[in-house]
Amino acid sequence: MAAAAAAATPTASTRLLRHSAPAPGHHQLRFSTRIDLRHRSAARLSPAPALLPDRVTPFNFDADGDDHPREECGVFGVIGDPDASSLCYLGLQKLQHRGEEGAGIAAAGVDGKLKSVTGLGLVGDVFRDPARLANLPGNAAIGHVRYSTAGAAAALRNVQPFLAVLAAYRFGQVAVAHNGNLVNYQALRNRLEAQGSIFNTSSDTEVILHLIATSLSRPLLSRICDACERLAGAYSLLFLTADKLFAVRDPLGFRPLVMGRRPNGAVVFASETCALDLIDAAYEREVAPGEVVVVDRRDMSVSSACLVPHRPRKSCVFEHIYFALPHSVVFGHAVHERRTAYGRALAEESPAPTADVVIPVPDSGFYAALGFAQASGLEFQQGLIRWHYSGRSFIQPSQAIRDLAVKLKLSPVRGVIEGKGVVVVDDSLVRGTTSSKIVRLLRDAGARARCTCASPARRRSSAHASTASTRPARASSFPTGWTSRA
């Protein structure tokens, strides 16, 4: 526990210097498990697979027009528990909302060898066969759930954790799981390819492994720090080796990463605290922005290093608005309390004196609508029911079918809203693609609907978390019947 407390405050004195990448031929790289990454200096090379589109898009949207950004992934890791893989499986189940299109676990066995299992689909689908978990023995494991990036939904090779073998300096195997988006990914990739690196996935995470492999630093911690100092953008990372687990967070703290401890002393890392709660791990603290936490498997000692001096925190606002589960604590604040406060603020800024009832757009609008009802003294009801079995890949051959798909997902409860003045509260309005359909659904059910969103209007995109495909809707282009906080 004393070591954990000491790790709470990283010091700039442990900052590591950058090094230039070596010339082609300096390293031979050998990667396994879903990707086979080599350097052109290798004696015999297999042709590199055709690359999928390179642009990594952290805010994607459902094909059926769901008007919410899609978080790319969640990470979970545990070290010091004989049931590490099973705990990792449970933790990923709790983080399933952060990624539904692929999942994987890498574990370190008692023999020091790392094994991984990855697959497409939900966590329960990937590990439906009990033998897959049984094939991951050991007391340390990391896991990952992901949403697809542009053009990569069906690419098994993009599913993490990635497992690599660093031939140089006998570092052995390294597994990595990444939540975030590297904005200088393409520039780094171009430079590495020019130096002889061969890429086999369209994931920006692979760049990190190449940077580690080509670093001139000797200790693996120094290599990880050296690689991360070259990254720009958002990253919360877990690395697993035969004897250590590393947790890394970018200097801006853009994505969450927390640390906890189980009663038996096992150390746990997760994207959200809800995953800690599930496995009876007590929350200890956040991994600080710009910090590297190292847990040694041999004696469970915890140490810390600092990538760069502290910078002003720039955390993603959508974690509280939409991404995280309501019972998680993210960036030091309870998510449900933040969402309720957003709803109260909305009621103060945009009161509804003639309304009869407040209803949420399920599911993420629940607490904002509750806050609006509490602040305005109006009745709170569930007037829209979300159908959770419609899937995320609905084929849409025509506009008429797309409209029916919206009705499949959301159904009005006529007994709650018919003939009433209804305030409908959603958590956010990003593109406005389905908002007008919600208004029409409610009005067709006999409601006098006034629709609002609890978050302020998006004025611009974040360099760390959105692309041109997710340009925010301007307030002047909001669908008729919708308003937003100022």
C-alpha cells in the first residue's frame, strides 16, 4: 500500500529523453497473434496484407442513423490474481457499452509466455466456448473491447490486444490494449514505413508497437516512455509482459483510466470504475495524466514515472454526457450526478411552464430528464421505450425502411404522452439525423412535444476525438422542435 501511495504523484525527474529511430536494418521485428509485423531487413518476408483505410475515426455512428457518437474502446487489466483471465472477462463484460464489435484478452502464464484470444462480436460471443478462457492461464491479463474504425468493422486483425515479440535486446513478448486516437498516426506511420517498418493492420495502435521496437532505449519502460512521448492525441494504454503490467495515460488525460485493488492485493486497471465494482476491487485513484504506472508481477510492487511535465487537463466531455455508464466515476465525478446537474441547468435556462410531463430519450437521457423534472417540479415518466434487440447493422434499402427502423428502436407510450405537453430530454445532439423522426413519433402519438438536449451545442470538433465525418450540427440547423443549452 505504501508503494501505491508513492505512485500517486509522478515526478518530472523520471522523464525520459527522446531518441531518433534507427536506420533500416537495425531491428528485426517478429509479431504474433492476429498481426505479423516485420521489418524489411528480415531475411524472408511474406507479403504484407492489403491495408484497410488508415483514417482512425473515434466518433463513428450506427449505420441505422443513431445520433450519438460511438466510443472506440475500453480497456481492463488485472495482475496478481490466479483468476486473472476470468476477472478480465467479467470486466470487459461491464465495459461492453464502450465497444461491441470485437473483444480480446491476453494473459501471462506461469511459464512467462503470453497468449491471447481475440474475436469479432460481443465479449460473450468471443468467449462463448469455455475452452477459450481456459487457454489463458496465469495471474496477469489485459483485455480490450472495441468499436470499429472507418472501414475496419470485419477485420479480425484489428481486434486487440495486439501481441508482439521484440527480438532485439531479448525483451520477449509484449501485449498492448489502447483506448484513444492518435492524431499524428499517419505521419508516424509514413516515417516508420520509410525506415522499413511493414504494417499489417489499419489500427493506430500498431504504430505504438513499432515505436517501442525501434527505440534506442534499453529498458522496456524507457522504450514505452520514449514511444509515448512521440504520440499526439488521446491514449489510455495497458501493456503486459511476462513479469510486469504497465498503465499509461496521455498528458491531457483525454480518456479515463482508473486503478483499483482487490482484497487479495491484486491490482486492477479499467476505463471505468463500474468494472472495478463488479469484481470487488476498491477504487484507489486515477492514473494521472502523463503518468506511467508499473506493477511488478514478482513482488506486486507499484512504481510510477512521468512522461512529460503536467499540462492543463483536456478531458473528453462526451464521457460524462454519453459514453460512460451512470454508476461510474469518471474524471473524479459521478456520471449520474453530472447528467442530473445538466438537466437542472437546462430547466433553469429553458423553462417549460406549460408542460405536463418530462420524458427521457432512452437510455442516456434518463438522468438529464430526471434533473429537468426535479428542477421544474414536473412529473417524470418513461414515455419512450427503447428496443434493445434491433442491432447495430440494420440494412437500409430505402428511406421508408429507415423510418421504420427508428420506430423499431423507439416506441412511444401513448398512455403517458397522449394529449399532454411533453418535454423530451436527450443527452446530446450531434448530427441531428434522427431528432426530427423522434419529434414526428411523439406528435403522431398525440403529444405536444418540446424536445431539448442537456448538453450545450457543439460548436467545433476536438482535434483528439472527431473528424470531418462528425462535424457538429449548427444551432441554426437543429431540427424543428429541438433546442439546446447555450
